[in-house]
Amino acid sequence: MGLMRLNVRCPERIADADLKRVYLAGPDDLPYHGRSYLAGGVLHVERREDASGALCVPWVLDDHGPWMISTTTLMERERPYQLEVELARGIVFRVRNQMAAWQMLGLTAPDDLTTLLAEATTAFSRAAVMQVDPPAAVAKAIEAIALGAEASLRLAEVYADQALAVRTAGGARLPTLLGIRMGAPPDPGKGLGYGEQLEPFSIIAVPSGWKDVEPTESRREWADLDATVKWAQENRRRVSLGPLLEFSDSRVPEWAYLFEGETDTLSSLMLAHVEACVKRYRGRVNLWNVAGRVNRSRVLGLTDEQRLQLVAQAVRRVRELDPGTPVTVCFDQPWGESLATESGDLAAIEFADALERADLGIAGFGVELNVGYLPDGATPRSPLAYSQLLDNWSLRLELPLLVMLTVPSSGGPDKLATGKGKPLEVDAGPGGAAHPSPDSQAEWVRSVLPVLLAKNCVQVVLWNQLRDDRPHELPHGGLIDHHGAIKPAAEALAELRRLYLG
């Protein structure tokens, strides 16, 4: 068993009281399984492997709230590291490294960015050489982390601006589709026409999971799906149907748990649902999203291998019934954060890689980012982290990507939310940025989405929840609030559509 120890002087900045999201990542950026705990001002990180790795910590930044940041690669040693100094080393190193890589590809760094990065480097250097005086070293490290965070945001902005300028040179528009997940059609009779609000979205994702269609055993209900598909077609929108199978407790019909552990029966029932959907809607759908959250464990007692085989069977069946329509398969938790504390053999990208190697005819893979939700979402990160994540997926899989996004606009309870997730909230720092708000949701869109649109590999960007005023899965994640008012994030998406998309 491996053990790494780090002195901590600012434990209040770790946005994770039980330390379940503190983990050591290997060279593939995936977590080692283990546990972390604080004792006597020392953070202990235990794991089965004794290899070196980068420590990932959800850290509260004064002006941005919690971000998952990481150290550089640390080896095991007897003398404890100083956590704050190593986090400063990690964030400064990653920004410098990413800027150098992009400069080799033609990026021009403006003076304000180079100055900011130089200040971050200087602050870290002083922290590193002052470790004989821990309070002084930690103070400089906190300064370096803050400056590194600002530099990462500025670098992401510069990269997005310059990459998008190249991709849209001469008035060209990006082929990327901007979409919205919409479970029911607008209802003009109730003041819910949403004409202008839905205008930016060129593709409508229609939920058609097992629970949506067959809430009662052997009784399928098609009315909502029929109406939404009809509305999308009448309004000249492309249609993505699915996920047909969604491996999430809140998206499986309750009666299905009677067959938990009966793999053959469950496979037969789920494939029958897939077949019924494809037969009903083929010819009216532009994209089949066959499965979602495939890497989720503990759903219906299915193992990793059983879920993998079931998804492969479902993809083959869809391809047989409708060979001309593209097929995607989607995954959440792309950084594999849950692997740090839960037993599991495969991370999301490993599932995707196995399916791609099976040569099933999958047209692309989906990456679902439910950012800022506990326990199954993704901890917020720098825009550079999202860029690097998509680059890794694109390089390994060599297929187009569909990116699905949800970010909360508020904390606290949400009576209409059906899922188990809740927004991540911590004590606000001096900048007051730790609690989610409509403005922070919109700011996330403005800072991260241009980076995603700059990627050639990203062909569809989908906001995963439209409305909070009807039953929905994730608390406060929609673009329309509980009172039917449009959130600033919807306006931010519309502005990006006007600037860059066809």
C-alpha cells in the first residue's frame, strides 16, 4: 500500500469535508483507489499502489469558488510535502506548459498574460524557497495559486479568441451544433412558447430513456415524445433521441429493480425498449444517442463488463434497424473522480475505447459534464482542464465528440429535482464566489464554452436541461428558472450562437 503525507495550513480551503474528492491521479490522469484523511494538520493519502502521482484537491479560490486543482507528480518520501506550495507548483506549471504548447502552434500571448504568468511564477518561486518558514511560504503559495488561476482564465480566453478567429476567418460559421435537452414541447397556452429562447438551438435532444417510455411494466407511453419530436420537426430543428439506455438510478423505472441481478432478463427488457424506440422514430431522427452514463456503477447490479456488452448489443441493434442514422454513446464523470473511493475496473474513456475498438459503427462519443454537483457530477475546474480533457478524448478515440453541459444557478433545495445530485456549496471566500448563482452560471458559459467551440473535434454542444419550473433531474440546472424567467446563461448561449455558429 502507498502512503503520501502533506502538511496543510489552510484546511478550510479544501472544499470537501470528508475528503472523498481528494485523490492521487496516475500518469493517465485517472484516480488511484484509496482514501484520504486529515490528522494533526497532516493530509494522509492512502492507496493500493505505491507509484508516484499528482494529488487532486477541490480548492476554494477567493474569486472563483471551488476548483479542482492538482500538484505536479509527487513521489513517495518520508518527509511530508507542503500542500499549498505543491498546489501552487502544479497550477503554475500547467499554465506555463499549456501556453508553451499553444505558442508552438501559433498562439500569440499578449503582454498582460505574460506579465500575469511571470507574477505567478515569481510568487511560487518565493514560496518554494521559503519552506523553512511555513507560514510565509504558504502565504506566497496562496498568492501564486490565485495568480495562476487568473492566468489560466486569461490564457483560455486568448486561445479561444485566436482559435475561433482562425476557424471563422472570412465570415465562415462553425459547423458545431448548439442544442438543448427538452422533455416536452413548449406550451404557448400557458405562456411557455419560448420562441426567442429556443431560437439559438439547432438540435433538440429528446429524452427517451426506459423510465420515460415505460414507467409501468409492459405499458409504453409515447405522447410526450411524439409531441416533442413533432414540434422539433415543424420548427426545422434536428432531433437527437436518447439516451435510449441511461445507467443512472433516477433514470431507471422502479419496477425494473424487481429484476436486479437477473442479467439476461434485464438485457432482454432493455433491448426491447431500444428496438421499440427505433422502430417508432426511424426516419424522423437525425442522431441516435443509444446509451448514457455507461460508466456508472451499481445500477441494477450490472458489472462493468455486463454494461459494456449490453451497450454493444444495443448499438448493433440500432444499426441494423436504422443503418443510415449516426449513433453516439455517452459517458459522465470523464475524469473518473468516483474511482477514487468506489470499486470499478473501467473509467469513462476506457469504456469508450473498448467500444471504439469493437468496430460497432459508432459515429462519436458524448462527454457529459454536470459541473458543480454532488455526488456524481464533476468538480469545477479551470477552462484549461476542459480543453485538455477534450484533447485527450479526441486523440485517443479519433472520433467526433458531443459535449453535454449542466451547471447550477443556485444552491439549496429544489423541490422539482428528481435526481440525487445537489449543488456544491462551500463557505464563500473574500470574493464571495463560492455559492452558485445565475450570474456564476452565465459566467461559466462565457469562460468555458468558447474553449469548447474552438475544438475541431466538438461537433455538438448540448445544454442538458431546459426548465426548472417542471420536474427535472439536476437542481437549478436549467436555462429557465422556477418562475419561468430566462436566466442570463441562456442569453450567453444565444450570444455565442450569433457570434460563431451557423
